[in-house]
Amino acid sequence: MQQEDVDKMPLEAEAEKQENPAKAGLVTISAPSELSRSVIFLDREMSQIAFNWRVLAQAEDKNVPLLERLRYLCIVGSNLDEFFEVRVASLLAQNTIDGELAEHPAFLATLDRIGKDCHELVARQYAVLNQEILPQLSENGIHLLRHNDRNEAQRAWVKAYFEREVRPLLTPIGLDPAHPFPQVVNKSLNFIVSLAGKDAFGRGTAIAIVKAPRVLPRVIRLPDHLSDGGIALCLLSSIIHAHIADLFNGRDVLSYSQFRVTRDSDLWVDEEEVKNLRQALQGELQSRQFGVAVRLEVAKNCPENLSDFLLEQFSLDKDRLYPVDGPVNMVRLSELVDHVKQPNLRFPPFTAKANGKYAHSDIFTLLGKQDILLHHPFQPFQTVIDFIRSASVDPCVVAIKQTIYRTGMNSDLMEALIVAARQGKEVTVIVELMARFDEEANINWADKLQRAGAQVVYGVVGLKTHAKLALVIRREEGGVLRHYAHLGTGNYHPSTTKFYTDFGLLTAHPELAAEVNEIFIHLTGLTKPKKLDYLWLAPFALQPQIIKAIRNEAKIAKSGRPGRIIAKMNALLDESVIRALYAASADGVKIDLIIRGACALRPGVPGLSENIRVRSIIGRFLEHSRIYYFRNDLQHDVYLASADWMNRNLFRRIEVAFPVLEKAQKKRVISEGLEPYLKDNVNAWVLDSAGEYHRKKVRSKQQSFCAQQYLMQTLGSLSEDS
């Protein structure tokens, strides 16, 4: 294929067809430096909440199968949990003096905006559950039964279940000086109970706390003979509600409510002071469950005196109280999805199309002839696992090196590394212990790897190792050592690779693979990294190289030739990159940004960003790929990366961006990872200059186009070009 053929990509024409989103009436700005921060940058927290509104829209979309709509509701719940555990907790921690919140007007205004939007989001989330999802599930024979919905036979079964499985595990705590308010675990299900009369010792203890057993499922399925031909389910919270009075013999229960507290879950370890990071982190994992409270959820009908009592115990003001019309932990409703097997209520089955020539060829022989570009989940991650597995048993392989950020509790890939270590190969694994919410799994794998004989290191103090790299060193004909590498945009996690879109490159390119080895030497030996000609490494060169590439497009545009940038990532928040994009826009560079989540760049402002368009894609798969495209006078520079354009990625993490060198593979990345998403009018949301997202609509006489659906249907036919 000729270079000019690559230039004839549909994305160029697509950019020209898109309307300019700049709005009439806005004041034209002569220079970004003249603007206040609030004009130049959108608010990070509000942008993150806006992302969850877009996810909630999937739950409201009647074209989405019913169980998938419920799953989206659960995802919103999970996202909000993390938002409070990390972002809100961080804001509060930064603005607390001697345990008291600072009275800075700007900070209080930010908290107020977050609170109002989150309360509105949660109210809508439960309205969708109660008014749409649960009634439609019932119409399909799937009944989530509250106590009043259950018939006599069902109530009898639930009572027996309570006596047999639940009551023995409950420990109600009546509060008095000898029984103070108990430690409440982060995000656990609990009940507060108001009691009348006196206890067995003649005292008037009025409040009791009941912790729900964490070992029990939150969704319980009733026997089929009690389900009227459908599926009958009930929540553990409902079972405890129905029988909570049985725990207080001789006392009258006046009122009660379920509740759940969300706590600050960021781990803090002084990495400069500790002698053993793993041991220090193991201790911190326990304390995470009891961090500072940041949110309290109660049942909607919780009496005010009980919610006020809880707020006082957790040192929270009323703005951080969330009364909900349903279970306080909606995330647990994902268990309901697992109980139902009706395929018509789910997305149609999708199986990644394996490339036959990969399956029946020796992977190292194949890589000696060509690179392999993989696009997950449309192409199976199994190819990467097979790469490591083959290396683990290949007698010619002398060493394997790999970074691990997230890999899960069960991993064939990690087991292959253990096999390699036991066979005497030099196995080096850089395990990131500070991978948020995956710390325990990573500690367990680090222990197993070390016991197998692998060399395990924990990256660089103060910097998370977020790069996705694997290296195999093989002694081949003539005793020559040859390097084979895998570089990716996503984690080595067997589950997420089925639901996240990511690119991976398997290569034996001598210089590229050698630079991967240099990065491993840098990370394990803590040496100054050598100058890299192919890879952009954070925190040293990634940000300067991105800025340099952006400015190069601006220089080209100022000279009268087309300047073009397309970037796809999870978040865009770094101010230095945003300012460079604004400057490039002012110089005439056409810029398209596909940002799934938070975006602080304000597009379409005349004089500032009128040449920049921003869209977000929310669909069946989580868009996770990081792609940087620079037209560069028809050179079509394409980089894949582990890094979003966020300050933490560019300056506080070990990240790698790597070039796609072969022309056919450049075309694949453009035609699969960028161009379809610029055409999408089904799952696309467009960001306007006011910071609002609007769902892209199919115009009259225009065909609908869904990028993910297109890739599922057609990608297999592209395999010969890989």
C-alpha cells in the first residue's frame, strides 16, 4: 500500500463534514492567557459526574436489553462509590484543618455543586430501578419480592432461611457505655434499630446496631416451586427487615432502617520511610475499611432522629446524607443478573474471532516475519496468554520480564510466569502494589511468584508502574539473543479484556523490543533511562513528546498545510496538554478528541478552541484504548499508550506510548480505533462549549452507525491485514 493511500482515510472527510460546535454570541478571545481558569478549563469533578449521567442514560435506553440496563444501573452505583471514596475524600482531606472543614467559599461551592448533582443522579437512578427495570423484569417472570409481595408459602420459606442461615450470623449490639457505637466497615450493609421499653437488665437502651453478614449473598433465589413458573428472588436486606424484631425478644421495635457508610479508601503509605512496601501496604489494607466517612446512605423512610444520630456518629453534615428508595447498595443487584439465564434479556452473545494463522503457527516464528496487532475484545486476548505460555515452556527462552498493574485473583498468564520460574528461566515481574482496589490480589501474586523463584520488584518509589509491557528473550540460531515484546493499552486481566476495548502489539522489531528491555533495566535497577528513539516514557519524555507533536501540527498548519490531531483516551485533564491543544486550534489544526470520561478541555469557543471537537462513546464495551494520531505531513504518526492525558499519568506514573510502525497496522488503528468512533451516531455524546454533553442523534435520511457494533460484525474480515 502506498503512503498516499493511507492518507485517503475516511476520517479526513468525516472531520470536514462535522458541524462547527462554536456557538454564536460568545465573545471571541484573543489569547488563552487572558482568560480565567473557569473559562479555560471545565471542572474535573462535575465532568466525572457527567460521565455517570451518560452511563445512566444507557440504563434508560429502551433499545438496551433489560438485564443490561440493570447492569448499567449497578455500574453507576460502583462508579459513584469510587467517586466518593477517592475524589470527594481527596477534596475533603485537602481542605480540612485540625479535623474541621475549611470555610473557603470556592471549596464549599464545589462541595455544594457535587452534592446537588449527585443527589439528583441517585434519585434518578432509583427511579429508573423502581419505575422501569423492576416492573419490566416482573413482566418477564423475574420477581424481586419485598415482604409485602410474598405469599404465605414464600414468607414461610424466607423465615426458615432466616432462622437457618442468617440469624446465627447476626450480632445485634445494644448501645450503652459498655457497648459503644461499633466500627462500621466501608460500604457494608447495616441496620439501625430504635427500641421501646427496657432491656433484660432493666435499662432503657434505645438504639441497637445490626451488621449484615458479609459472607451471605445479597440476592437469594427462592425454590422454583414457590416461583409460579418464573424466578422469585429477594434481597438479604429484605429478609433481615422482615425478621429484625425477632432479634429483640421482649422489646418493641419502634423503627429501623438499613444504612451504609462510604469511607475514604485511598491508601497512604510513606514510601520514602517504610523499609518494606509490601508489609506496610498489607497493614494499610486493613485500615482502608475504616477510613474517614464521606457519605451516608439510608432507606428513604428512615426516621430523621435515626439518620441524625448516624450523621453524628460518622461526623457528617446533612448534605452528605443520601436517602434511597431501595437497597442502599445497588451494586449488589448485579447478583440478580447472574441468576437469570434468559438470553433475550441480554446483549447477543459475542465471541472474539481468533485468527487461524496465529493459532496454528509457532508464535516466535510468526513474529520473526511480522508484527501482530490485536484489538480487544474483538480479537481474543488468548493470543497474548499463548505468547507468555509458549515462552514459559520453550527451551530456547532464557528470560521473561513483565509489568503487572491489574491481573485479577485468577490468571492463566500469571500461572504461566510461575511455570517459567519453576523451570529455571529468569523471570522478572514488576508488580504495582498500589493499583487501587487490586492491592490484595497483587500482593498474593507477588508472594506466589517469589516462592516459585521469580524476581519480584515493586516499581519505583512514589511512582505507580502503569505501563503494560512484557518481554521474552530467546537464544536462537548461532547463540544470538533475540527480543520479543508485547506492549498494550490495557491491563493483563483475563476478565476485563472481554469487556474493555484495547490494543496490543506483539513485535520482534529489534530496536523497539530492545527499548522495552531498557525500560525494565531502568525500573529494576533504578538507573537513569537511556535516550529512547521509539518509546515515549513517563515521567521523563512522554509529556514533552506529546507537546512537541502538538506544536509540530500547529507549525504545519501555520505554514498553510493541513494540521490534524485525533486522540482517544479515558480522560483529558492535564493543563499543559490542554493549553497546547488550544494553541494548535488557534493556529488552524483540526482536532478531534474521543474522551470517554472526564474532560477539562472546553471545545468550540471562538478564539480559543473553535477547531476542537470532543465526543464520548458509552456502549456495550468500556472504551479503554489510548490512541494518539498526528497527521505530520502525511507521515501519519500513530501511537498507542497506557497513559491518559492526565497530570498523574504524565508526571507521577511510569507510562509508555509506543509507535505503530507498519503502514497496514497504522491503517488498522485508524480505521478501527478512530474513524468508526467519529462516525458513531448511536453511542456518541458531543461536548459543547458550555460543558454540557448532548447525545448524537440520527438525522433524517441518515443511517444509524454504532462503532462497537460495526467492529463486532466486521473486524474478522480485517484479520488478513494484520
